[in-house]
Amino acid sequence: MTALLDIKGLTIDIARDTGPARVVDGIDLVVNEGESLGIVGESGCGKSLTMLSLVGLLPNRIKATGGTAQFGGADLLKMSPRELRKLRGAEIGFIFQDPMTSLNPVMRIGDQIAEALIYQTGMAKPAALTRAGELLELVGIPSPRDRLMSYPHELSGGMRQRVMIAIGLAGSPRLLIADEPTTALDVTIQAQIVDLVRELKDRLNMAVVWITHDLALIAGLADRIAVLYAGTVVEDAPVSTIFEKPSHPYTRGLLGSLPTLTDQPMSRLPSIGGTPPEPGRRPPGCPFAPRCALAIAACSAAVPRLTAVPGSDPRHRVACIVTTGQSEAAA
Amino acid sequence: MSSVTTQIEDERPSSLWRDAWKRLRRNKLALTGLGVIAVLVIFAAFGPWLTPYDFLSQNLDARNLAPSLSHPFGTDDLGRDVASRVIYGARTAFLVAVLVTAIALAIGVLLGAIAGFYGGTFDKVLMWVTDMTMSVPQLLLVVVINASLKQPITLWMEARYLATMNPIWRNGAIIDFALVFGSMAIISWPPYARLVRAQVLSIRNRPYVTAARALGLTNRLILMRYVLPNAMGALIVAVSAGLGTAMVLESAFSFLGVGVNPPTPSWGNMISDGLRVWTNYPHLLVAPAAVLAVVTVAFNFLGDGLNDALNPKGQK
Ligand SMILES: Nc1ncnc2c1ncn2[C@@H]1O[C@H](COP(=O)(O)OP(=O)(O)O)[C@@H](O)[C@H]1O
Ligand SMILES: [Mg+2]
């Protein structure tokens, strides 16, 4: 498998009046061609900023300050705004969290999809509208040709998210980044959207990064899962390994709180006390140590690096000195 | 393709504007306002064909007549039909209001959109200029502009007349209107610029704008198709109120003699004339003043109605 996207040591800082506050602290992440990667972590851990930094969409005052992100032979973090703009939609598609507000309320659905097509492929308007109808059909919207004339407020949340997916697919991107695309939807609709994306991914042979704070939701979609905590990857493994042999105490905590998932989205973690550190107030050493039941003194000494887990899948890596036995080795 | 589009459009009566129109139609006050304005627009447009008398023709045998069947608003001190003059005044008022608002809107939308969307130095300078303009009393500004420009323009036009012998260059009304349009536009654009800037600032961070950026659309396209159209509602409300304000301003300036000057009828200069003789001939004051008051109220009703219709949840 070849890497489509290879992020190394990415750091992101927020410019505050009191100085820069670090939100993303050295993320390493690989997405292979055609692979689907799930990124899991509590809200505020830097999932969205990480993805936005790749395509130059970080908000004002927030900057990627270090690291590299190789995509198709070039470093995204070194590209000019103009190069990044050309890449957006055409190479890297996005689907955002809130379908209710992510569509232009004064523009017809068909026009919004067609706009992307006209702009990215130079299609003429009639051809673009025809193609827009096909895309709506592809994402499972009933009577797609009539829907082209609808305004967003005439569609349900689930339908709107399907429209967002159609727009995200318009430029036939090689990588589709879905940032919590089902958080705002009903549970039954969530499952439908997951199924849709899985099917489209196989059909269109694209890679998918699916961001969520809901481990259970992407169990059936992701090939691999990266667990984020406070702006660092703490565990990265094939999906079955994450569920069968979670190594990091935080991952175990996430899995321990799974049963509550069906009725409530996991925004708090009942089995893990405390809250993640605020940006700019990272503890020394392992950022999870203050909340960790297994923490020892050595945890606060140095930031643990991602290392292979002995006796597990070769792709299974974790950033914890306790569960990988490094603490004993050091002692 | 377009025929297909219109066809489907017809089958599908729910569009944002149609919804807003439906809400507006339920608002009696707004409809009344709209009706009054419509009647005045018709008078303003077709006045010369509707009025029984010429607004300029004097009849010294019929001076200062009280309202009667043949002169519904009476006649003035030169025996001119007041009703005809009020109707012609509507023409002046609408002409000034529409032109001034159009100029002010064009400047305001352009500058406000650029400032709000791109920010930076341009934004700071624009804010500074609008602060300055809006802090000087409007009347003072207009008087200053008039006083400093009237003479140069008059001289220039006289020179044009001598060069071309075209009588149009000796038409004093043109100078009046040019100065009125110009000075009123200068005091009227800053509020539009600020409104558009504020709208753009709030809209440019909405999720659908981020989504449009994620599609790689250019800034220009995003501004034109995603940001400005969503500011339309607020802008329409402001324009409705602005038209009313512009009419009142025109009357105020004409009243004070810095606007439209006689013999061109303006409600303002008619009120000013009427004020001098109102104890003897109250109709000369009441007729233009009442019409001005009714139009102002009509624009307010319409503006309120539009606000409710275009912002149904009360959000701006
Ligand atoms: N526009 C912003 N301005 C300031 N801080 C922000 C902004 N967006 C995000 N942050 C901060 O960055 C951190 C990470 O945000 P984000 O990447 O959106 O988290 P996630 O997507 O994992 O929920 C959060 O703690 C948040 O407070
Ligand atoms: Mg997020």
C-alpha cells in the first residue's frame, strides 16, 4: 500500500494575546490509497484543526507551525494559498459536521453542486446540472432531478448531508475528509450515512478520513483507527486490533464507555475522570497522565513516542510507556 | 434548459422570496404602506398626464383659493394648482430618493463588501471615513458641499453654454439636482457600507462559506454567490427605510433652500412657502406636509413588514 497522505510531526498553534498556545503537538498520521482511516477523540482534541491545516483552511490566528504533510509528492504545508485552493475539492473533498448550516440557504441544491463542477472541471452549466442530478442519485436521494430545484430548507438533515456528500464528491477527489458528518443527525440516519460513504469509497476508489468522537459508529467503516488525545496520536492500529487489544489507557477508557453510545453521543467519558488539558496548558510528559489510572512518575518526565506494541499486529503503535513495558526497561 | 427550469420553478411555489412575500402579505400595515407607495409611484411616473393643471402655469385671477372641487388642494399665491404641484413634488421626491439611494447603495455595497470580506488596512480606512462622515451633522455637510460646489459648477456650466450655445447648460434645475444628488449620496452611503460590512463579517464565517472554500471556489465567487446574496434581506430592509429617509432629507434641504429650488416643486420648498402664509392659507402648508408625513409613515410600515418577512425568526 502506498501512502496518499503522510503527516509527520504536525504542530498547530493558536496566537493568543498571551502568546502562542499549542493545540496540535506533533501528530504523525498516514492515510494509504483507498484506505479509510477513522480519527477518534474527545471534542477539542484538535481533530478538525489538523484536517483544516492540510488544505489551508485554518481560522485566523491559527497556524501550522511545524511538520510536513506529503500528499501526491508535495508538502501541503508549503503550498501557496492558490495551489491549496486548486487542490481543495478536486483532490481533497470535505464533508462538514452540520448539514443544516453547511449549504447556502439562498441557492438551489442543483446550482450548488453545479457550481463545484463548473468551477473544478470547466463543465458548461447544462452538463453540470445533468451531472449534479447523477450525483444526487449516487448518494441515494429520491427523485434527484426534482431535487435539483429545491432549496436547502426543503430537505431533511439526512438528505442535506447526502447533498453535502454529493458536493464533496463533485470533483472526484482522491481523499474525502468527513469531519463528524453524522454528529448532528438521528442515530438511524447516522448508520445510513456511514453505509453510504463506505459504499461510495469502494465504488469510487478514494481514501476516506472519517473524524468522530464515536468509536462504535466507525467500527464498520474504518480500516484503521487513530486515537487522538490533546493534539497527539496516542494509538494507531487496524480497527479490529483497537477493539480486541486496545493498549493505551485512553483508548481503553473510550471503549469502556461504549455501552452508553447508543443513547448519547460521547462528549463526556464516564469511565475516565477529569477533562483534557486546555490548549496552551499541556502538562509536561504524557498529556493523558493527569487522568490516567496507570500513570507512574516517569509518565510526566517525557512525552511518550508512538512505538510498536510487542506481540500485536505490526501496524499497532501506541504512545504509552506503561503498557508497552518501556517503563520497566527504563527502570 | 431554461424552459425546463422555468417549468419546474412554476410547479414549485416555495422559494425563499416567495415565502417572504407570503409573510409580507399577511401584514396589513406593511401592505397599506406598500399601497400608498405604489400610488405615489404612479403619480410620480405619470403625474404630467394625471394632473388637471400644469404645475407651473400661473393664474393670477385664482390666487390662494381654498380647496374646492376644481382645485382639491386649492391654489397658491401665484394661482398655481397645489394638487398638481404636490403630485409633481412626488416626482421630485422619488427621483431624488431613488437616485441618491442607488448611488449610495452602489458605493456602500462595494466598499462595505470589500472591507468586510478582506479586512486589513482598507477596512480600517473605510471605518475611519464612515466614522468621520457620520459624525458631522448631515445638514452641515450638505450646506458645506452646496456652498463650495455651487459656484464652480455654475461657472463651468455657463462656460459650456457660451461654448456650445446649448440652452441645457443654462438650466438651473440641473445644477440643483446634481448638487442634491451628489451631496445626499455622500452623506447616505456610509450607513450602507457599515451595514454590508457587518453582514459580510458575520456571514463570511458561516459553515456554508467554509464549505464553499473547501470546494476551492475563488474569493470573488464566494463573495458574490455565497456572502452577498445572504446579506440581501438586511439590505432590502435598509433600502426601504433609506428611501423614506432620503425623501425626508430632500424635503428638509429644499425647505431650507439648499435643495431643490423653486419653481421646481418639492414638498420641502412648498412647505417652506406655505409656512410663511399658513395663518391665512393653511392649505398651502397642510397639503405638502400631510403627503410627506403619509409617505414617511408608509415607508416605515413597509420597512418593519419587510424586516419581519425577511427575518422570520427575528435573526438579522
Ligand atoms: N477558531 C478558533 N479560535 C480559537 N480556538 C479554536 C478555534 N477553533 C478551535 N479552537 C481550539 O482548538 C482546539 C481544537 O479544536 P478542534 O480541532 O476544532 O477540535 P475537535 O475537532 O477535535 O473537536 C479546541 O480546544 C478549541 O478550543
Ligand atoms: Mg471538530
